Amino acid sequence: VEAIPPEIHPYSKKVYYFSTWYPGYVLLVEIYDKRGELWKVDLLAPGVAQDPDGRWWVSRFLAHMIDIKNMHATIAVGWDVYPNYLDEATMSPDALKKAAR
């Protein structure tokens, strides 16, 4: 699906590629700059998530936003998944710094 945003946006269009396995779920997005050149690619990996109330849904478990022009990438993992072991003690800045070393 090709989407053309209002002129105020920094990109000229986005092209969405939907999954055939998960209806309505986007797997890949191509983002084009104002000159129509490929600027970024957003790769999305589906996963199954459960919230604290026990509800299940198909979730964006993993995302890679790749900025081709600036040779930079951002990766996000499971931001809407609620594993039981994640709590204030395991996700505090000090705990994250310790885990990163």
C-alpha cells in the first residue's frame, strides 16, 4: 500500500508491505524522501504478546528502523510485551548498565 502524506511531512511517501500470515500486520515499510529516493526502511517482526490481564495479540516484537542515507539503525525489541521477569529492579538504569557490561 502506497501512502502519500501531507506536504508538511519530511518524506514524500511510504510503501507498506502487509503480511499474508497475520492479516493487517505490516512487515516492511519503505520511506522515501522529498526527492523520491529511498531514505529509510522499517522492518517489523511479529510476535505474540500477552498483557498483565491475560489478553493475547499479535505484536511488533522486533523492529529495525534503518536510515540508509545516514547509515544508522535503531533496533527495538518487545516494547509491548510484558515478560514476568521484567520489573523495576531488572529495568532500572543501574541494572541495565550492569547488564550491558
